Amino acid sequence: MDHYKVLGLTKSASKEEIKQAFRKLAMEFHPDKHAHSSNQLKENATFKFKQVSEAYEILIDDRKRADYNIKCNNSEYYNQRNKYYYQNGYRNTYGYGYGYGYSRGGGGSASIVNKFEMVLRFMTTRAFLLNAALAGVLLGATYVIDAGGEALWKMQNSGKSFEEAMESVEKAKAFDDKR
């Protein structure tokens, strides 16, 4: 089911256009409006109202709409690809029409695109981004602490290296132990 066609919209429709189309169609197909109609008309209106509601729910939410658009583009790609292969003498060896296993040609570029999309979707999830931000903060804090410690050492112990200071500490401990 094409949600844009259900609402009578194009893919570039704004949220306001989606709302207006939904309100118009919801008023037309609402089950309460058809309460006194025949059973067949009532069932058709209820079914159409459910389709309109589902289309609105998906298209009004930005994340759901983006997922829907990606799925639509992939299915359109596979439909066009299958049509091309069928028209040019390629036969699907599995017989399912999913776009895999053609007997002539048919490369695997679509699977690479799908894998890239999956990785991209994973990398843009909220949990991944929060974990990446936390890791960045921890790495930054580690660097700042390390650099700060070195700067403090240089301020407190001008002229001595850390190794020289450790040697003098060892000598002081040895001297205390002798006493």
C-alpha cells in the first residue's frame, strides 16, 4: 500500500498538507458517519479509514516517514530490476521474485547498498550516538588529565625530569632506611 496515494499526496508533501489530507479523508470515511449505511458500505468505509489512519501515522512522524521512503525506494528498485531481467531474458532461478539468483548476470551491488544502509542506520541510532559521545568525552578527559599532570609536574619541578626526581626519591628512601 502506497501511503502517499492513500492520502492523495506526492512524496514532497509537507506536514501541513498531510494533516489537511488526513482530516478531509477521515471525515469522509469515519465509521460513525456510515453507521446507518449498508454493511458493505460500512465495511469499505472502515477499511479505508484504517488505511488513511495508518498512512497519516507513518507520514506525519519524520523517522517513520524516512524509514517508509527507504523501504519504498528499495522495493521500487527491486521491481524495476526484476522487470528488466524478465524482459531481457534473465530468469530468476529461485522463482520467488526477490531479485536473487538470476541465471545470467545480475551482480550483487544491491546487497552492498543494503549493507551500507544497515550500517548507516545502526550508526545513526540514538543509543550508538550516545555511546560514541560518551567514548569521546572519556578519551578527551583522559587526554586533558594526562596533559594537565605533565604541566603540573613541569610547574612544580623546574629543571628536573621525572626520572631524575624518581632517582632522588629513591636516594631519600635509602637514606631514611639507613637511619
